[in-house]
Amino acid sequence: MIPRKVTKTHVIKEYTIPEGHLMMLSPYWSHRDPQRFPDPERFNPDRWLSCDLDKNQFINDFVGFKGGRYQCPGRWGKSLCHVPNAMQLCKYHLIKISVRM
């Protein structure tokens, strides 16, 4: 589930969603909507051929790892693991030593 705060009052069918309320999006159900993903239960890797992962462009209506400010935080996790180590190394003056045996 992906929570989002409603920034402006919306009416969807007979429901009014007031500003400030919390909405929840379910990628599980969104990705199984046959209008958005034809034959959603069939394994079809070819449906991803139009994606460009380097540019963070996915299939329309795909929300699991969306780009921009709603991107999956795990995508950058590998890079963030190095930040604490780099910060520690900045505290020291490293010099090269040679060890002769």
C-alpha cells in the first residue's frame, strides 16, 4: 500500500475525498487491472521492452517503482550504503606507506 495525502478535494463517482485526508494506492490491484495491463496474470516479459531503466521510464500506469519523487527508495539504497564510510574517511588524513618484507 502506498499512502498519499489529498492536497485538493476530489469527487470520484459518488464519493467526495476531502483535502487533507489520506488515500491508499494498492500496486497489487492496480497492476491486475486488465484495462491497464492486458492479461495481467500471464507472465509476459516482452511487455517491458518499451521501458528505459537508465532514464527511469516504465510502462504507463506502473506504480511499483515509479520515478520522480515517488521512486522506490531501494533503488538508491546501494549508493547510500557508502555515505557513512565516506564520512568517516573524511575525518582522517590518509598516507600511503610501503611495507617491505
